[in-house]
Amino acid sequence: MPTHSLDAIFPHWPTDTPLAAILLREKVYASTPAAQALGLQTGMRLSTVLALAPGIALRDADPGAECQYLQQIALSLLQYTPCLAFFDAHTLVLEVSASLRLFQGPRGLWRRLTGTLNTLSVQARMGMAPSACGATLLAWQTQSRQRRVLQASSLRRRLDPLAVSLLPASKAYTQWLQGIGCRSLAQLRQLPRKGLQQRSEPALVHGLDAAYGTIDEYFQWFEAPTHFGLRHELSHHIEHAQAVHHAAARLIEPLCGWLQTKHAAVSTLCFKLHHEKGRHAQAPTELILKLSQAAWQPDDFLTVLGEQLRTLTLNAPVIAIELNAATIEPRPGLSQSLFLEPAQWASHERHLLDLLCARLGTACVLHAQPNADYRPEQANRWVPALGSPSPGASGRAKRATPGQARLATRCTLPNMPSQTRPFWLLSAPLALQTHNNRPIYQGASLRLIQGPERIETGWWSQSAHEARDYFIAQDPGYARYWIYREREVLQAHWFLHGLFA
């Protein structure tokens, strides 16, 4: 990550601020390629910078922001392997041999890593090789675009033509190596080993052997913090809720890496959108992201967050975003069978419900729930598909009282009859006319083809007592209807109650 200092101070600098530089004690600490093309160099004084590039964007170095940015990158990459270490101040190494199969091979893993780094706005160079030092040299070199090597024999062919100056330990011996005509790694390997050890530091020979994989490398692996909490300071103010999505993604990626190390999942995320301080300062806007089941993949959070942001209105510009994870829970095990199992189908269904609830509101996404009643119009009730409706929601889905909840747990559902039921039940029975004691619907006489099915219930309540004989009827066009006739009435009437598909 040769430009991680710029990435931390100037997010999206290749498009937003292509002409920029970072100063440390009024001297150039880092600069963009466009600034370097105008003559800017590391260590150049501020007065010279302003003379060469009057319109350049300048910021002071922020070691704290750079360190936090590196921590975010490291946490995000823990999604792919727990073996991650800092090679130097600008380079991370990942041991991914055990992850290749999980991510569909080297190319699949390469694509996933690239996507994560793009989400974090990291301008990174990547290399893949059997050795960590070899992968680092492939990432640093600019002679070839081939930066993925899987075999040791191929690694030797890739490294041999590279410049000796790529080895960090060779900086102190640049003039001596050039004086003896040693410019490539292949030429360095051909030098007598004893003579090279006598005329240089052990680090040079060690780095050369490590690059070619002839000696083992040892690293101190990065350890994730015990608790997760991140804050992202925005480089510009955000006035529209939809723009929060990309900034929030830079926090969700590290969260998922942290969850991976804990083998955990989370169902509730708390975002705090901080506003400007001052005389008219406002309290941070809280955005609670709730999922129906715990998740640990970025897409599971980002898709629902995108829908929820559609309905969010910002009262003031956002200058920073903070993310905290609520109580985590152990991650459920998943089957690796060929076909999806019921639990995995249920997971996909719950994710769809999360999206619908985020877009429409909890009170607008309902599902049918059986009720302990034989009457067709009372045998079903509609309840929120995910949890309880939000305060002030539509009265179509009301919160059950504690007494009703206890009664529901004690009541057992009735044994429903096995007779055929219609596809569509009318909200209220429709009275039918009769001719020669036969019911008529839309001018057509109905012929009874099945029944009766007697339903008598509610006798304990004078107002709810129902006694009906249900029939399946058919008209001359072979359309079928679910009708019933009242019992214990002097002049019984026919009613249409349902339609068959």
C-alpha cells in the first residue's frame, strides 16, 4: 500500500483530489502522482511546493489517522485468513494457503481481496507467491503485470529479472552493487555466498533467501481487539442519507473481519451519525440496523442498510460515522452439502424479509398465523413477519398484551378438517339469492358437488355462536365456490365465503 498515507488523509484522491500532498514539519511527506509530475519530491519545503503547484491541496500528516486506517484494513482482511502480519509500515502479508479452496481458488480470492480494498478506498498493489517476501517483491515491482505465482519454480523465473533495489536491505549497498555490475536478483544470487556475507549485512542474504523461499519466514500475527468499535472521520460533509452507505461500508468491512476472528455473528448494529459542533450543534443521529437473524458477511448488512437509508432524512450534515456492534452470538454451523438444506433456505427467506421490512416498514410486512378457532374468518390472523411493529405503525398489526401472549402459549390449535379449502377467503360472507332452493351467483345456478361440512362453534358466546353447513359448489362454467347455509334459522340463507383457484 504505497499510498496509504494519502488514502487515509485524502479518501478517493485519484478522482476527487488528484493534485494533493501531505506535509510533515512543512516538508513534503507524501504526494500524488500528479503532484510528482510537477516536480514535487519527498522532503521538499512548503514554499517550493506552492511555487511549483499553486493550486495543490495540502494537509498535515496525521499519524493517528494513518494508524487507525491500517487497523481498519487489517481487520477487514481478517475475513480471508487469521494469519495476517505487518511486513513494514506500508505492507501487509497474508498466509492464505488454507483459504484458497474456500474462496474458489487464487483468482476468486484475488477478486474478493480487490473488492474489499476498493470498498476501503485503498490504492493497493498485490502480489501472490509461495513466500511472503517473494509476494512482496512481486507487488512492489513495475516491470510486469504478472503478480500471481503459485509454484516455486515459477517464482524463480519471476524474481530473477527484478532489480536488486527492490530488496529493502540493498539500499545501503546500491553504489557497490552497481559498481560490480549486479543489477538483478539473478546476478545477486550468482555472487559467491561467502564473499557477499563478508561485504554486506546478514539482512541482505536473509532477504534474498526469503524471497526465493529457501528459508522459513516468521511473523507476529495481528491480533484483533477484544471489543469492536470504530469511528470514521469524513473528508467532506454528507448531506444526503444515500451518501452514508459508502462511508458505512468502510466500517462494516472491518466489523466482518473482526467477527470472523471471533467465529461470531451479530444481528443488531448501532450507527451514530455525528454532526457539526458549534452554537447550533445537534445530537448524533442514531441508526439502528436490525436483522432477523445474526449475520457476519458484508452483503447481509449492506443490502438492508441501503434500503433503510432510503427512508432516513438527515437534519444536519454528517461529519463522522461511528459503528458499534451490539451483543454478539456464536455463529451457527453451515452444511457443505450439494443442495441447500432447510436451514439455509430459511436464511435466504429471512434475508428477503429483512429487505422488505427495511423498505416498507415492519407493520407492512405481515404473515398469516393460525388462531385457535374453527370459524374460517377467525382461524387466521396477520402478525408482523419480523418481530413487533414500530411505534405509531398501522393498526393492522397490533402488539399482543402479556395476557394474550400467555393465553396463546396455553391454547392449542384445533384439529382442522381435512376437507378442501378455497384459495381465496372473502373478508365478509356474501349473501346469495336462491331459485327453487338452489343458490345463485352472478346469474348462474350453483350445483352442490361436495359436502356438507358442519362447523359449529362459539356456543359459549351468544354473539359469536355460529352453526353452518359448508359445501363446494360448481357453476355451469366449472368454476368452484365455497358456500354455506345457516342452521337453526327458520328461514336459512346461503352465503358465498370463498373462491377456488
